[in-house]
Amino acid sequence: MSEANKGDLIPPPRFIGTHPLPKGGPNLHKNKPSMQILITCPFWCASLLTKELKRLDLPLVESHPTAVLSEWTWKDIYNINLWSRIANKVYAVMWEDKITNFDQLFDFVLSLSWNTLFVPTSEFSLHASCKNSQIMSEKSLVSVTHKAILTSLNILQDTKTDPDKSQEVFLFMSWNNLKVCINTSGASLHQRWWRTQTWPAPLKENLAVAIILLSWWKFNKPLIDPFCGSGTIAIEAALLAKNIAPWKHRNFAFQQFKNFDFNIWNEILLDEKNSEFNNNYQIVARDIDEKVLGYAKINAQNAWVSDCITFEHQDFQSGLMLFEWDFWLITNPPYWKRLNSNDDLSPLYEKLADYLKECYGWVISSYPWMWKLFNSKHFSHKQLYNWADEVDFYWKKPV
């Protein structure tokens, strides 16, 4: 497994809840919350994820830098996956018990009601994390669990699974307490349906919308991204302003579950369609590279938001005074990994820093000398992660 994906799978200790669930299987009651979910997110974005849960009327059980824990019904699972702009993956904690040896593990997993979720033809993959327990071999934990699940589903011979299509079971062993979690999302939720064209080192979609939310952008004010690349910031801003669900054109793992409720899901999709806004927005996406600007236009068309984004082929300094500083500048400027060169970028960042001292500005980048230009006298700073890269996030809001 790649390092970039490990953060979606391995929560720190004590993430998952405190109330043991019955061995016989999950309570599938759709009205009363009875189980817990682990929702992972980018580093430093848990507060934004908590606000999303609040808007969906879900309780907060625990909050950590890269995840939050809440309670759920199946309808809540559908809503979170559809509407969360910040989440990476949504895991349902299905079963848990104290396990100290492999015989105990096999018997416990065999006793679980896997047929409430999967059919014998289901493909599934397993991942594990072991901390401070008598069973510390993740490979052995996965192997024994895998054999028990196949036995439970009466599958005589395992077939090779496609990781992109299989349903993910996550095993979290901490202090001899095993929690069996099911990935209800499928592929990571940051992978929006609209991004068919990309550029080196793109900004993750959920990190882009996190920056927009943290900027407190007012939808009636202009928003400019002078280094738009493939259009991530501008497109996510348009989706946010128009109240379009970020995941409306994709499939989820829960749709393969045996207990999937088509009626509830169709009601949620209808509510989403009726909640969209159609106002006028001033969103400007600018780039000096005409080819990459073409990528951004295609992505905006895929997202159905090209009507509210103005694309401009020009240098970032041109035309900023058009709005007389009453605008939001949110951007991910070029840096060496994106440019695949060692060009001197200091003049560009010096000018950008000067602009940001005068307007509402937020910038995220891996440029190593940003700290010299975006000093603490004028800017606030946080360190984030875009994929596996450390990135610096600076912002300045004039008094």
C-alpha cells in the first residue's frame, strides 16, 4: 500500500468508539442511531468536518487532527458520503470484541453476520492496524480474518480481487480490542467526478475546498485564483456556492451492500437536486499556460459550473486592480515539483506576498522559501499535507 493511502486507513488509538456491539451483527434500524462511524479527513481539517456533521444533525463523539467519530443510521451514511466536501473515507464500525489469540479471532469473525452486508460473490479487501496488543502481526491478522470471512460466506476457494472494485474491511486492533470497520465510501472521497484533466502535483479537492471554507469567502464577492492549474480551487468554489453535492456523479461502496435501500437513496438524490442555487458569481480562474487553462475549462464543463467561472489566459499580476482590492485571492502557486524545473521563483513569490498584504489572500504551496516572504508580521501560517507532500498555508486578512 502506498504511503499516500495509509492515512485513509490507519486511525490513531482511541479513535473508534467506546460501546461494544453485539456479535450477531449490526442493528440496521434506519431511524435511531446505534453505531459509530469513523470519518477520515486531511490533517488540520477535523473542525471543518465537525461543522459538516452539525449541518447534517449528527452528534460529535470524538475529534482528532485527521478524523472525527460520530453516530449514524444508514441514511446518515448515505448523506455524509454524498455531501461531505472534506472527508477522505467514511468507515462504519460494525463489530468489536476483545481478542487475545488467533483461535479467538477466527471464532469471532466466523460468528459475525457477514451476509447482512455481502453476498457470496462479493469481492473484498482487508487492511489492518495493530497497536499495543497480543496480536501484533497485521499480516497474520488479515490472513486469519480473511479465512474466517470466506468460511462464513461459504466460499470454497478465494478468487483474485480487484482492489479498485472490492469492498474494504478495515481491522483496528488496539489494547486487545478488535474493531471491524467497513469502508462505506469506496475510493477516497477527494476524487471528484469532474477531474478528468490534471497537471503535475495537483491540489487535492477536499484540501482546496477546506482552504475556501477557512477563508470565509462571501459568495457575493469576487474570488480569483491567478495560478488556477487544472481549476481545482475555482471549480470547488463554484460547487460550494451553487450548493452542488461534491459526490453526486459517482458510485459508493454502500451501494453494493446487501441491505442498500434504493428508496432512501433516491429521496436523498432528489433533495440534493432541489437544493441547488443559481445565482451570479464572480469566480476568475487565471493561468499563464494556455494548455493547462484548457484542462481547467474541460474540468469546469464536467462539473457543470463553467457558466459561473471566467477563465483568463494572462499573467497573475494583470488585472488584479480591476476589483479595487475588494476580492478574495485563493491560490496554489507553482513550485519546483509542479514546474519540473529549478527556475528562480523568488520574484514571483515576492510580488505575490506584496499583493496579499493589501487584499484578502490565502496561499498554499511547497515553495521552500515562503517563510522568508510571508513573515509572521503580516501572515498567519499552518503546515498541511497535499497527498504526501508537506505544504505551507499562509493567509492575511487586512484589519
